[in-house]
Amino acid sequence: DVKVTQSSRYLVKRTGEKVFLECVQDMDHENMFWYRQDPGLGLRLIYFSYDVKMKEKGDIPEGYSVSREKKERFSLILESASTNQTSMYLCASSLSRVKYFGPGTRLTVT
Amino acid sequence: GQQLNQSPQSMFIQEGEDVSMNCTSSSIFNTWLWYKQEPGEGPVLLIALYKAGELTSNGRLTAQFGITRKDSFLNISASIPSDVGIYFCAGLRGGSNYKLTFGKGTLLTVNP
């Protein structure tokens, strides 16, 4: 079974803080993704990575950065958290066409 | 980004009833995926479809890849209370293994 884990299920941060969301997959997948999910807007792609140290912007990269130093780990960074970044963040990984999602991190920025 | 048209937005049904939901697009996809998401959890893959016309089952779930490659449907037979959740379709276009386009989901409520 594919396993994608995320470091926190729930996180509360203050405006302006630097936030790290970590994602780890155990299936040696090359591709990893970060999405955010908001009511009425569905899932939106923030960034993805198709190899170690490689990254590409998704549809809504503003205010975010990512890091992929090892194949199994993909980090999402909020350099200076803002209230409009309150959301459910979902990590996913894939080898080919099928994506497997982690359990999500519910981030609240106050 | 492009969206898939998923319908219905929500369904309220009695336990034992069959359910049908679908996704349509103006664009052609080469892969259709169906996911289920429960409250506070990430989406879980239910069925993956790779070829036009393909019909695939997973227990009480059946999904089909439309012949035109622009649509897909998911059926759930003999629904049970644990079927409650949000069901998402997702499509992958040719030439890309990366960018999945999602429907907005169908919220299913099953009354016991």
C-alpha cells in the first residue's frame, strides 16, 4: 500500500510566522505535489516536483515555496503566513498517472 | 485552471438505494480517477480508468470512462451509511503526468 504522511493534522500559526508543512512518501515515487482545498474552490495545485531539487509552480504558487532535498520528502513553506492561507493542505505523490494523497493538514492562521 | 463539471453537487438518499454521479468536460482526458474524501481526511483513490469505454468495478462501485473521453460516471449500488463523504472526479490530459484537473465534488448523505 502506498503511504503518504503529513507531519501535522492540525496547525495554528500567527500572521507573519514562517510555516513548514512536511510530507513523506514511502513508495519511491518521483512526483510529489502540494494542493490546498477550500470550500467552493475545490483542490488547487500550489507546487509540484518531478525529481529531487526540481520544482514547478502550480496554479496558485504566490506566497509559497517548496523544498525537495530527498526523494521521499517534499516540504511546503509559507514564508510569512497570512490569514488568507488558512486552508486544508494536501500532499500527494505519484509514479505515473495515479496520485495518492496524504491525510491533510488543517492550517489556521490567526 | 480548468474545471470539470461534476454533478450533482449533493445527494440525499436512503440506505439501499443506488447512486449515480458524473463528470463532463469540453476537453479530452486520457485518464479518469475517482476519489472519496471523508471529513478531515485526504482523498482516497477508488477507481482509475485509462481507456475510452473502460468499465471498472471496485466492490459496489462501478465507474466508466466515456467513449468521447470527455466524461466519466461513478455508480454506487446498494448504498450503506459508510458511503457518506465527498466524491471527486479527476482527469489527466494527454502529455502530462502532473496536472490533474478536479471536479468540485458530490456530497453524498445516506440516511439509515
